[in-house]
Amino acid sequence: MAQTNKIPVVVCSILPVNDVYQKRTETRPPDQILQLNGWLKDQAKQRGYEYVDFYNAVSDGKDRLRAEITKDGLHPTAEGYVLMEPLVEKAIEKTLASDSHSVGSK
């Protein structure tokens, strides 16, 4: 729908989870999150969209959300968003710059 309506798109990865506060990996297995992120990245590339890899920015290196940036093992705290913000800002800026060039050339 966005493509049809010429709305710029930025695709963002799914975040990892952790089991520090309660079991999260049983319903959100890390291997499935990684598989879905791979699919999202491929789809973004095929369609010419920017892809933002939040996963690696907030991962503990063992496919889990860093415990110090979550209070429930699922959602990032403000500190987590501080890590993610510059990544998405860069992607949005790049997308809007690219979109303005394509609009101007038509």
C-alpha cells in the first residue's frame, strides 16, 4: 500500500528478547526472530527500502536483549531507544533524501 501511494518505507528488524524477568524465548525463539529478520532484510533489499538492524544494536552477543536495557525482557527502556534512535534517524534521512531525488527527476 505504501509503495502504491509513493510513501517512503523504512523496514526495521525485530528485537531480541531475554528470559531475565520471565520466559520470553519460549514464545519468541531467537532462531525464529533471526530468520524473520533475514526475511525482512531481503524484502527491503528487493524493494529498494532502507533496513535498520536494531537487533545487533541491542543484542548481548548471545541472541538475547541486553538485560540492562529492559525491564521485562521484551521492550527496551529509554536507554535502549538511545541506542536505536541514531540508526533509524540515519535511515529516515537517507530514505527522504533518496525520495526527494526520485520525485524531482520525474
